[in-house]
Amino acid sequence: MSEFDNLYLCPKCEHTDSLHQDDMICDKCGFTQCFVAKHIPASDRRYWIDVEVNGKPWRKEKRVSNMVKQHLPEDKKIIKVFDKLASELFLFLSNNKDDIDSQLPEFTRDYKRTTGRRSKGWRSSKFNVKFGRATSRGILYEGAFNKILTGHEKFEPVLAPLVMLEDAELWSDWKSSDQYSVDDEYNATAISEEHEEELIYFEPDGWFLYEGQRIPIEFKTYGKGGLVKKNFIKGLTQSRKYASLSQTYHGKNLNHYSALIICCPEERKYASVLMDNRIEKILPI
């Protein structure tokens, strides 16, 4: 048996330890929704560490901006703020090459082995992960991205799939009831006994916090040659799926904003888009 078998991973503090028999509570920080841990192959992880250590500074890919510039929100201030903050994320990577080993995670979540109702409704692409260099790329950079978000006042990571009721009116009633607690954000069991068939989950890759708004972020990585229009459209479309849902869930996204950050580590390029429903004119929605 591998030394990495039967461990749990805490998405909040990244602590790993032996699996508990009866719960998934972190022994270090007390987070209640930990996951069975899956070790990321050392050879894949080393490859991407070397890409960062030996790579040129990150630079912005302008093709995305040119493609969407006629379909962005009227509020230009929020666009500039988000673009500046997104650039800071990649500047952080460029400026911290000596510490990149600590920025890229060693473990990811094992969805297949994490049991309970929480697995229902999760994105199917996350099931049965077979590691390879491309799979590890997404996991490692998303992990680094989340770690940077954790320490930034304008961003907030999403630690686990968020739980809500599919019926928006029923969800609003539940949130205003005495039974609801903010601790239920990641906890399906708090409401599943009565409304098990009506539970849905969504999991943006983070939140952009702006003037009381909580805007979902989609983060995607691509390999060499992957920064093409087809993939841009795919990322924009996926981002829009979170816009209305986040407003229903939190009530803090009245303009139905969503955000996309894409990058290609090997080409050292990234792009960011803050959008509203105007973007849908160029999307197959």
C-alpha cells in the first residue's frame, strides 16, 4: 500500500492526514467538508515546476480582448479593476519562481472515493481522473490560483461544491428560515433530508469581490496551441453558466456578472474577461 493511500485533504488549509472512520473534519483547522486525497504524480508535478522556474515572465494574450471588446459591460471601471487584479495573479507567479514548489499542490481531491451525497451533481469531468501531464497542469495551476486567492482581499476561493435548492423561491425561503446557517454553504446534509431530490451543486473556481458583489470566476488552462477561438468560446460559455446561478444562490450578483481567466503555462500567456449578458451575442447559448 502506498504511503499516500487513505489520506484526506482539507481544501481550506491543505492539511493531509489519515482518513477518519466517521467524518471528514480537518484535524488542523476544523473544516467539515474534506475530501479523500489523491496524490499528484511527482514526475508531472516536477515538469510544471520546471516550466515555471525556467519560463519567461507571463504576458497577456490580446486576441481574447480583441474578440470580446464590443460585447463587454457598460461599467468600464469594474472591467479595469478585474483585469488589473488578474494580471497581479500571474505577476505573483513570475516574481515567486524560487518558491513555486510551495505554490503548486501535492494532492488533489479523489472524487470517486469521496463518499456521501456530496458527490451527487458534481461536474462529471472531475470523476475518474487519470493523471497525465495535461490533467496535472489543470490541477496544479488551479491549486496555485486558489492559494493566491486565499491571501487576496479582492478574491475568495471556493473550497467545495456549493449546495442549493433548484427551486429559487424554495431556496430563498430556506435561507430566511431559522434552520439555515451560513455553515450550510458546503453541507448538503443540512437540507437533504427534506429536499434531497431538489439539491443542485455548482462550483466556480473562485469569487471576485467588488463593491458588495460576489462574482464567479472560471479558470482554465490549455497546452501549447490551445489559446484559439474555439477554446475561448468554450471558456466564456462555461463562465456564463455560473452568472445567474450565483445571483440565485447569494443574491449578490444583480448584474449577472461572471469572469474568465485562461492561461497557457508553456507559452507563458494569459487572458482575463469580466462579462455580463452582452457577451452572449457571440456565444452558442
